[in-house]
Amino acid sequence: MTALEKQVKVKEVLSRQCGWYGKCHYCDFFANEDNTDGEYFCVIRDSENRVPFQHGYDIASAMISD
């Protein structure tokens, strides 16, 4: 599996995870001290501040280390 294929699969898994829970506080990536938009509390937002299930989510930019 190529790096791109892995990235796509990880994005799919994260998207499903977000969709199943429906409420962020049940998620392993929940962090209420993190930047939020008033609804989502997510430590793996991408560079455009989107959470994984939102259209256009870019996992590559979300995974860049500090």
C-alpha cells in the first residue's frame, strides 16, 4: 500500500469515527481546551480548521507536527 493509499484509508476511518459518535466528547480526539468553532472540540483539525468528517478535510495538513 502506498503512502497516498494509506492516507486515504486513514481519512476514511476518521470520517466514519466522527460520523458514528455524533458527539465529540465520546471521541478519543476530544479536547475541550482545543480551538473550537463552538460545536466541535477536535485535536486533529486540518490547516483550514475542519474536523475529519467535514467535506474537504485534509489529513496531511492535520498530521503535520508542531
